[in-house]
Amino acid sequence: MEKIFKLAVIVILLAVGYSFGRPYLEGLFEEVDSLGAGGAGSCSRSIERARDNFADKMAKVTPPVQVERWNSDLAMARGRLGRARAACECPGEGCDAGRSALDALERLMTTWDDAIQRDKAPPLNGARGLERVDELVREARSKGA
């Protein structure tokens, strides 16, 4: 019986460690990647990372929304958006399209934040907003960003 209890404790500790450690490590590795990222494609890759991060945050929103948690998640998402903006400060049509994708993502973030801060249900057009960002990223990539 004692062995089963020890095994259960180990499994619980591993699960907790995974659930908290994985996002931290992913963020850490993305930071390292972004330091070395440059040249063709870094703009579109940075936008995709910011988009995927915000999509994950959107998926976690369920009523009743914990506003403090949302604010923390949104701050992280906005940080990734800022890093993507820095990666898209390049000249050319591709980076112009990339900045358009970032503007669309920022509008989506603001729309969701406004709804959550006003204690309303998240907008139903979240998937459409993400699709629009994806379209703009594909356009940016096709133009060399």
C-alpha cells in the first residue's frame, strides 16, 4: 500500500511539474530562438508564435473568467506581440504585410480584453480573427517576410 501511495505522489508531482514547467521552458526556448533568428522568415515565424500563444490563451477562457489570470496571460501575449513587431521592423512588402498581420492580432487581443474586462462573454468571432491573421501571415511569407 505504501508503494502505491509513493507512486501516486510521484505521478502527481510529475503532472504538476509538467503543467507549470512546460510553458516556462517553451517561452525560454522561444526567447533563445528569437535571439538567433534573423533574415528571411523571422518576421512570419515571430507572428505565428505570437498568434499561437494568444490562441492558447483564448482557448483557456471559460466563464467565469478570472480577470487577474486573464490580465497575466494577456500581458504575456502582448509581450510576444512586441517581440514579433521587433522582428518585423524590416523594409519591404513582406514586412509591411507582417505588420498588417500584427495589427489584426492586436485588434483581436483588444476586442477580447474589452469584453472580458466588462464581464461579457468573449466575442464569437475569435476563430475568424485568427484566420484573418493567418491569411496575412501567408501573404507576408509569400512576399519574403
